[in-house]
Amino acid sequence: MSSAAVVPRHVVPRARVSDATHRAATTARGVRHPAMSRSTSPSGYRRHAHPRVRSRANRRVPRAVGDARGDGGEAKPAVAVVKTSACPHCRRAEAALREAGIAFVEIDASDAEGVVRDAASAVSGMRTVPQVFVGGACVGGADDTIAAIESGELAERVARASADALDATPPSLAAAAAAAAAAAAGARSVRAATSSASSSSGFGAETLDLSYAVLDDAAERMSRDLTPRDLWTFGGWRRPLHLERRVVFGKDIAAWIARDEKTTRAFSSLFPDADSRVSDDAKIASIASRMCELGLVVSADGSRALDERVVRDEDGAGSIPFRLADHAAAPSAFPKAKPPAALNARRRFRGPARDAREVAADLRLRILKLHDAFLSENGSFVDYAAMRDSDAFREYLRAAEALQTVSLQALTKDEKTAFFVNLYNALVVHVTVVAGPPHNGVWGFFDRLSYFDRHAYEVEGVTYTCDDIEHGCLRGNKPSAASIGAIVGFPKLSRGPFANPNDPRRRNAIVPFDPRVHFALNCGAKSCPPIRLYDGDNLETQLAAAAAAFVESETSVGEFGEDGVVVNASKIVGSWYKWDFGLDDAARVAALAAYAGEETPLGLELKRAAQTPGVVIATREYDWDLNGTA
């Protein structure tokens, strides 16, 4: 190794961030919105090409550049990491940077108002953390950063940024971080802290004071007035044509803001002297830009700003497609395609990351409130129609937003099992309330095939559909009953939902899994088990009770004869997921006997049947009718 100074392997104390305008080279590349943009894979996580890992000795380590120094004379980091507390992905990215010997500054995005997170997202186009910046340009998240370290690309970018003395943090993000720190210390207001920054509209960052509640209400009303469309766009020579779904034109957004008196009146009340200083186009662009910063509106490719060029439709800029958060997260009815965003991601969660146990307990209490109000005593009938318009359901929707940043890494196996069982049942209720049940007519079969993979919740920054939760998490990443392998009788021929080895959701696959979770999942049909709540401390008792109740209601033993005996059971045990309960019918019947209780009358009959040569399982028809009123 050369004797030249090497960037120390530690987090450099927060450096003073310059307010000077960055050169064009520092402009962040278009990292797209992971929940709304076309760069997202169908399963909801970003795909990254991981080059061959270099040996540690051959990795290129950036060196400190003599003229890239802070006020104290030490090398000023060219890398900034936007993070939140208790974020495992943030820790992973920082650990990789430390191991590579790359110094960085930390920017805490845990402020309750979400000012820092909004500012970072406005630059990067990303909703999740970490967000890693080099010389003011966004590299991406943890996977992007690690891949760039392993390929040597990050070292080269750090070296160039250090040579050019570029600040690690974009000016708008630095201003937001300063504002959040000042607000927390009570030193000065957000408006005073951010007044030096300027927006592309020419009005200034004082529009940050335009309250989130006002703009959130405006975005919701805008989504009702503007009809989204599917639009074929040109995506470059690699992807000449690309279908952007649920988009509206920028000029339509600008026109709506211009005629919405409620929003413009709120703007005027905050800035009564604005008329004398800026044009109407600048006001509209300021409001629209702030909506983009808050994630309420996002350009379809995640890289375009809703600025005055769009408002004035210069050179056709008004035809740039944007996507409203309400449109992106709206449910889809068959045969429409999967929504671009998760159901609980309509609003970006603006608080600090919370412990999974705390979030799970909060959601359990809210679900219990819904159960008390709208479920029958035995949990088999749901008044979805009344639930839809209730305050309790609206409160649950807001609480579910916390799942976006929750960390599941500290959960025990039982806690994680209970978490995903409750999440599955809650997601099914949510989908049924807002989208209705699957069709039961001629299209019923095809509707059900996609119904449980059409809607999702965002958890830890990635998306989970009902199928992902059931087969990927609770069944240890096994193929579903609708997979080709399962249909032909050899399930191992198919792969589970988390087939990609780099899928971050694989760490939440519960292995070995407990087959009794099948008796805890309610898909909204009459033949499903009743809805109950589960917790990690009492999971064994709760699953045992659920299994015994389900076997008691769905299983019967026929007459014993010379040719054996027929056991009537649910399709869950005898057909769809029979491999989860045993290799043959005798083993499956023995499992049913254990679930029923081998000393109960049904358990004794099932135990005798399991020991009888020629025992076979016959399955009952599954009643797909809705377990309530929609």
C-alpha cells in the first residue's frame, strides 16, 4: 500500500456543509421511487447486479485529497449517509463503508416532522433509508452502495469528489438537516433556518412552511378530480417502449392547483406579500414542488421536477407524466394490474423508525377494536361495509403506515410468526374493505389466482403481498398451491416467492415453519378459519387452540371397512398443502389426530384411522363466498 494518507476508518464528525451552489456534476442521478416507479421489481425491491466480489486486498481504497479539507485541516468526507435510528440497512451500509475505509458524515432523518427525510427524497427520488450521497449525488441504498464498493466504482467517485472539493451533502438536504436540528434545539424556526435555500421555482424554500396537512388534503382531493391513465413512454434504446401506469400530466396538476381556491388561499394566508414578489406560475410551481418533496406527487421515472417549465408547458414539458400517491396506492379490481405502490404507502411515514414489537402491539390493539365493532363473536362474519366508513378503520390505516420503517430483526421466531399471521389477516381485511372480495362467477378462479398477489403492505421498505406473507414468510419460502410444481404433484420443482438470493425478505422466511399457521390465516372466505389475534408470548397455546377448533369443524371419519377408511378434511390439509402435513395420507391423518387432541373422541377416531391400512383423505368443497357483507 502506498504511503499516501488513507481516509480513516471511522465516521468523521459532522462537517460544515457549504451553502454554495453545486456544479452540474453533483446533480443526483434519477434513483426511482421504490414503491411507485418503473425501476421496482414486481416483488417490490430494487434489483441490483452484484459484480464478482473482489478480495479485500484488491479493493481500491480512496485516499484523502490535500485540498478537500474542512476547517480543522483534516480531510473532509465526500460521502454522506442519510439514516434513521434502529435501521438494519443503514447499519449494513455504514459497516461496508467503514470496512472499505471510506469516511462519511451521518445525517439523521428521524425528526418527527419528516423534514430531513422529505428533503432527501426530493433529491434522490427514494422513499427508504439509507440514502448514500457522494459529492452531493445519490448512489442509492445499502445494496447499491455495497455493490459500488465491491466493483470499485464508489472509490473512483469518492476520489473525484474529493479532488473537486465537493460537499458530501446536497445544499437543500443540508439546509433541511440544519433546520431540523435548530427546531429540536429551539434555536430558531424552520422558516428562518431554511430561508437561505432556493427552489427551482424561484420562490424559495420558505414554502416548506406550507403545512403538510394542507397539501395532503389537496393531494387527496386532486386524486378524485384527476383521472389517471396508462401511458406508453419512450425509455431509451434499451427499453424503447415502457408502460407507465396510473399517471397524469404535469400541466393537469398545475391547472388543478391554479383553480383550487382552498390551497391557493392557504398559500396566500401564509405569504400575504407574495403577490408583489413572484408570478402566479412561480406560486403554483412552489406548491407543486413541495408536494413532490412530501412524496404526494412523483414523476413517473423518479427523476423529473414539477417546476415552472412544467407549469408553463415550455417545449411540451407539461406532458411529463407524474403519479399521485393516492393513485399509486389505490386498490385494483380484477382484471386490472397490480397497483404501483403498497396499500399502506399512500402517505410516507413521517415519524422515526419504531420497534417492531411496539408497532405490532399497536396494530393488534387497533385490529381488536375493529373486531369488537365489526366482527361477529366467533370471528366468522365481518361487516366490511360498515367498517369502510368507520373512524376505527381510518385510524388503523394511519397506524399501518408505521410498517414502512419498522425493523423486524430483533423479533424472536414466535414473535415474527405472530407478526406475519396478524399482518396477513389485517391485509386481507384491508383489501376486502377497499377493493371488495374476489369474483365468484365465471372469472372467480382467475380472480383468486391473482387476488392474493395483487395488493401489498410495505414493511421495512419492501413490499409483502398475502402470498409473500403466507408462502415466503410463514411457510419458509415454499411454493404456493398454485405453482406448477404443486399442481403436477412435485412442489420442489417450483421455487418460493423469494427466489432471488439477494431478496432482503428472505431473512424473514421462518424455518422450520409450523404447519398450524394454516389454521390461523383467514383469506376472507366462509371456509377459512375464524379471525383471531396472535402474540409471540402465547403463540403455542393460540396455534394449538386454532388447530383444534379448525379440525373439529372441518374433519370427520367415515365407516371403517375391509378396504380401509375415508377421512373427510379441508382442502388445506388434503389437497392444497398436503405436503406440509405429511408425506402420505396416513401421516396427515395422524397430524390431524394430534391437532384435535388424541384423547378427544375425534382425536381417538383419527388416530385409529391413521393406523388403518388403506386410509385415504377426501376433501370437502371450499366455500369461497365472502364471510360478511361488502
